[in-house]
Amino acid sequence: MKQNKIIVAVHPDEQVRRKIIQRILVKLSFANTPTDASKLIRPTVHDFDLAECYYVCAATYNLRDSPITRQRLFELAARGIAVIIGTKRLQAEFEFISEAVYE
């Protein structure tokens, strides 16, 4: 059961973040294998239409970049839509709405 939080894969290396996200997608039953899960991962959040998406899964995103995009991601997660992002580090002010997954 997914919590209504943004799931954040935290690691400095993008390839490791992608592997973490693949495991998360398999755990959430979006894919059967990590290879299938890799097909669902987009490079950035901006590759999704946030107004009409069923899930968001991006390998790289900085939560401090755009307040409007960050607010939309928070709203999607609160409604129960899976929001999985990768980041180099998770800032303290975003820990309350995030479920961090580390390698």
C-alpha cells in the first residue's frame, strides 16, 4: 500500500537512482521485472503532463527548482497517485512529505 507521500530515491549517482526507482516500481506492482520498470522512468518530471498523468516517475528532479511543479507533485501524491522521483540529496524541509529510499 502506497502512502500518500512523494517517494524519493536519494543517491548522488543517476544510474544508482534509476536502479532504486526500478525496485520501487516492481514493489508497487507497476512492473514485473526491473527491465520492464526501466521503460516507465523518464529523465525529468517535465516529461509528464502533470494535469493528466496516472503516475510520475522521473530519474532526476530538484525539489527546489520550481515551486509550482513541486506543489503539483505534492497534490498528486496526496490524491494517491504514485510520484517517484530521484534526487541527489533530500533537503530537510521536504522530509515531511517524502518517503526517502536510500541505497
